[in-house]
Amino acid sequence: MDLLNRRVDRPVPDRPARVDSHDGLAYALWLPDGEPRGSVVILHGAGSAKESHFDFGRMARAAGYAALAFDQRGHGESSGPMDGRMVTDVATMAALLPPAPLVLRGSSMGGYVALLAAAELDAAAVVAICPAGAEHLLRGLRSGRFDFHADRFELERFLETHDLMETVAGLRTPMLLLHARGDEQIPVDHSEALLGAAGMPVKRLIALPGGHHRSVQHDAELQGEALRFVDRALLAR
């Protein structure tokens, strides 16, 4: 057979059940075949977009979860600048998911927002990957390193009044932190300090040797570990 003309069947990625926008926020939604065991809001990092986390959305759906990834304001296809509505926007997106225990999963800036939103939304579990702190985000904002559209005054005011260490000290939501020791943007020391400050009875940090700021979020083994942590948290709940 002519190898150049031979048909090669490749698996088709699991497409979202819905791609739409609500309240100016663009999102993609995955729904399992049956009743979801939980509903996951997926939060991307600074300068990123929802499409960067479609791989986790597909994995969550395959594990029986409903999952929603959205563009935070100032990013992707969402409207308006990033400002002080970061946690409110998570609640808006969570309301689009089926009624089920809520899980928040965020990377970098998304990890910061996920941890802030966990208590307010009574989340059943939170997974934060290389989470940034308010100080890291303020430094990036003030230096001009971030290229997303922001209402600088409102965003600075929000960051200055929402300290992550104080937040996790009072948080009771089961928390999993994932971090690469080779992270060149957010040192692993930050996750270690968060773990030490955290007040919830169920908490864990997995720190991987090497890697970089974006390596952990797309590691299939660690994505599976995150879902297993969530499974255990939901069973205990």
C-alpha cells in the first residue's frame, strides 16, 4: 500500500458541549454522559486563556465531572478589563454548571483566584497549581510585565486587600497544591509557605523536581492525581 495515500485515523479531541459567553465572560463547558459527580471551574493564569486548559476539561469530563473553563476579564474573548470582580466572576461561572459539589482548579493567577473563591463559594475542594500571591501579581502589574487589559486602579486595590496567606489560614476547604521546583516565576517556597499557613485539616503539597512554570498544569499524571484528590474530598464530604 502507498504509505503516502494511506488513511491515518487519529483520535478526535473531546469537544466542549457548549462554547458561549455570559455576562461578558467567554466559556467552554464539558458535560459527562450521566449525572456529574462534581462540577469544576477551571481558572487560567495571567496572559493565558481558557483554551490552554481544554486538556483538563476533557479529562475531568471523562472522570464523570462537569467542567467549565472561562476567559478571565482582560483575556481571550471575554469583555472588559480585569478588575476587582475576579471572585464574583467565578461565582457567575459556577452558576452555569449543573448542581453538584463545586471544585475549583486554577493555575498561577488562577490558583490565587481559586483559593480566594473557595471559602466564599463553599467549594468542596480546591486545586492550585504554582499559585501566585498578591505580591507576585502586584509586581507584574506595576512593572508592566503583564500584557492583558486591566483596570489598574481597581485591580491593584483588589490585590492589596486580598492576601493569600491570610485567606488560607482561615480556609477549611480541602486543598491540593502542585508546584514545579524549577518554576522560574513563582518559587516553590511560596506553596510551601501556603501549606504551612493553611488551616484546613486536609491539605497536601506535591512539589516536583525540575520543570517550569507551565509544566505541571499539563502533566497528565498530575492531572489524574488532582482528580483523585478531588474524588477523596467529595467522598469525605
